[in-house]
Amino acid sequence: MWFHRKKIDDEQWEVLNKEVMRLTREEKLEEALAQGTELFELGKKCFGEKHGNTATALNNLGIIHTLRKDFDEAESCLLAALQISEKVSGRISSAVAIVNMNLARLYTFKAQMINDTLAACKEQRT
């Protein structure tokens, strides 16, 4: 949808990012994933791989993958977002805190899934 764009500024990027976040909130996860991936690629092209907007796009992809229960991909996106955010904003920043909170959510969901699986196995044995 957005790939036809060659260059965007911060304001245009923010509008596109808000659309990805809206789709995520509305749990239109396939559409959010497609547009979020395009936004990430566009961010890399326009701002570079080590830019705050690129980190934000990765963070949002991490959230989308978490909601899709694609935990390995979510972790990969969030860890990459964390690395960029720390370089761009410093280790003590709101950007780093946000990514860390999303990593914590991911690990909480992942632990809950493991616990549920173990409980189901235990019930089957009894």
C-alpha cells in the first residue's frame, strides 16, 4: 500500500504508524502485520536502520507478533527495537522502557502458554 512512496518525513511517518497501531488495537492483525512490515521497510529506506522511527516500527511488529502468538518473531523484533532504542535514546529513556514493557508482556504470554500446556498434560495423565 505505501511502498510506492520513495521518501516520507516524520509527520507522514507518524500518520502511517498511527494507522498500524489502530489496526492492532482493532485486532485486525493480518492487515496490521502487512502494513507494519511495509512501514518498517519504508522507515529503513527513509530514516535508516538505526533511527527511532525504525525502532518504533520494530516495536509495533513485536506487539503484533505477540498478539498472533508468534513468540519467536515477536522476540526478534522487540530485541532489535531495544538495541536501536538504546543506541538512539540511551539506556534510561521512555523509548527503552516501552520496548522493555512489551518484552515483559511477551514473556508473560509465553510463560502462560507454557503453564497452560503443562496443566493440560498433567490433567491428561490423571
